[in-house]
Amino acid sequence: MKILDIATKLNQIKDTLPPQVTLVAVSKTKPIADILEAYQAGQRIFGENKIQEMAQKQEALPKDIKWHMIGHLQRNKVKYMAHFVDLIHGVDSMQTLIEINRQAEKHNRVINCLLQARIAQEETKFGLPFDEIAQILKSDDLKSLKNISIVGLMGMSSFTDDLNQIKTEFKSLNTFFTKLKTQNTKLEILSMGMSGDYQLAIECGSNMVRIGSSIFGERNYVTN
Ligand SMILES: *Cc1c(COP(=O)(O)O)cnc(C)c1O
């Protein structure tokens, strides 16, 4: 039984967000009806972590929704979202940027991307070390990719209860982002923070939070 409905939880979270912070409602694994409930409460940005699931939902739902891909990317599936995706958060290789550019070109679009930074201690997390991000941003290869635009960075903290560690990780990414911004005016978005740690992420400089379970409830199966 639902205790609070989706619209109520969404509005409670929105009320706590400072004006510069954009909310991505993470609807992965959730049905169309749940997304519509959030949509009717005014939410327009939704995040998914599987390309084909996102594409199916995009077809079924209102066309003014902005779809964000927040999961790890399988390069061979980029083509299924190239015609509509609004922002890709989890880009962590040059090869993936090249493929996004190739597919975006077919649709005559420029696709906005975030580079995913590796800030967590765990081995399992995806993402690029800071020095590789700096290298990509100044590379000639990037300049030749006319159909992508790197507009910011994304990071995920370690899966831990140690708030000090999470804070250290978020702060390190914010410091790096702030430094990069002085050389690259297109960088605007710092995507950090999920249900469990978004308030801390905002304190550490995040301006885009990706919140799923606090809006839609727990997910029924483990994703990734
Ligand atoms: C699932 C997911 C989220 C949302 O997680 P919640 O804890 O449900 O808020 C945010 N970011 C990424 C990359 C995710 O995969």
C-alpha cells in the first residue's frame, strides 16, 4: 500500500531544492502510469538507465518530456535513443563519444553529454579519472565531433554510510569541475546526488540531482 502518492513525494522534494538545482526523476523499472502521475504533477525531466526501456517509454508518453540517459552505455544501443535523448550523463570513453556523435549526425542533432568522473573508492564504479577527463576536453579529436556537446560532469559516490567519505568524494568533483569551468565555458552541469545523498551533494555544489526511490518508491528488482 502506498503511504504517500508520487505527486506528494515529488512536490516535497522539489520544495527542498534550491532554485539552481534541476531534478531528474529517475523512473527506471517503473510503469508508464507512475511516470504520468509525476508528469501531471509538473515533472518534465525523467532519467532511465536502459536505452531500450527509455525508448519504449518515450514512444508511449507526452513528447515534451526530456529524457536523460543516466546508466552505463552500451555503444551498439546508442542508435535507439539518438533521435530524442536530451542529455546523456554516463559517458566515460572517447569511443562512446564518437558513436554518439555518429548517431546524432544522422538525425542532424547536437546531443548534450556529461562525462562521468570516477570519484568512488570501489573498483566496480564506472567513470574516468580526472586527468583523462581533462585530456578529452582539450583533445583535437573532441573538436572534430560537431554533433555532441560536453556540458558538464557526473559522479556517483561510494556505496557507504560514511557521510564524511561521500562528502570528500563530492567535494573533490566540485573542485575539479570548478577548475575546468574556467577553461571551458560550455561546462554548466554538475550531476551528483541520488535519493540517499542528494542534500549532501547539493551542499557540495551539485546543480542536478537524480532521484528515483524517494519519488517512486523502492524498485522491485536490482538494476545496477
Ligand atoms: C538508479 C539511479 C539513480 C537513482 O537512485 P535512487 O537511489 O533510487 O534515487 C541515480 N543515478 C543513477 C546513475 C542510477 O542508476
